[in-house]
Amino acid sequence: MAEFEDFLQLDIRVGKIVAAADFPEANKAAYKLKINFGEEIGIKNSSAQITECYTKEDLLNKQILAIVNFPPKQIANFISEVLVLGTYSNEGVVLITPDKKVEIGDKLG
């Protein structure tokens, strides 16, 4: 069972998607995302399997939550630097988003 201290080790931040592109090289349908986390963290790349619920146009300027302190992971020819958070639903992965506009880089706490 996870302990509260395990949760505290995760750095979960609000980011804004600034670019979304198809990722045909991925084994499963995915997008390549560029996400702005503000001055402290900057722009990071992520691969996200969210194509069933979102178009690339839906994603632009969308605020999301992501774990920013996992090690980078190579997926095909792409380095994914952060893990975008979502829930698995019947329709596909649905992103976890703030219900109001907040500052990019804000930390989940």
C-alpha cells in the first residue's frame, strides 16, 4: 500500500498545451504534446494516448495536470519528459484538468 510520503514525492503541476501533433511512430495511437509549465519548469514534451477523446485542435491552450519529476522515457523516436494525467473511461482517456483557469506551473497540493 502506498504511503502519504509516496504521494508527496510526486511533483504534479498545471501546464498549458501549446502544441499537439500526430505521433504515427508510436505503437498505440498518441499525440506528441508540447506543454508550458511556466518559468520554473519551462516547456516539456509528452506523448499522450488521448486520441479517442480529443482532436489536436481541442488540446491547444488546454490546461492539464502532469507529473513533472518522473525520469524521461523514450517512446519510439520521441523523448516524453512528463506524464500527463487522465482517467480511463469507456470512451478513452479523459484528461485531468482544473475546473477554473489557474496559473501555469501551479503545484497540486
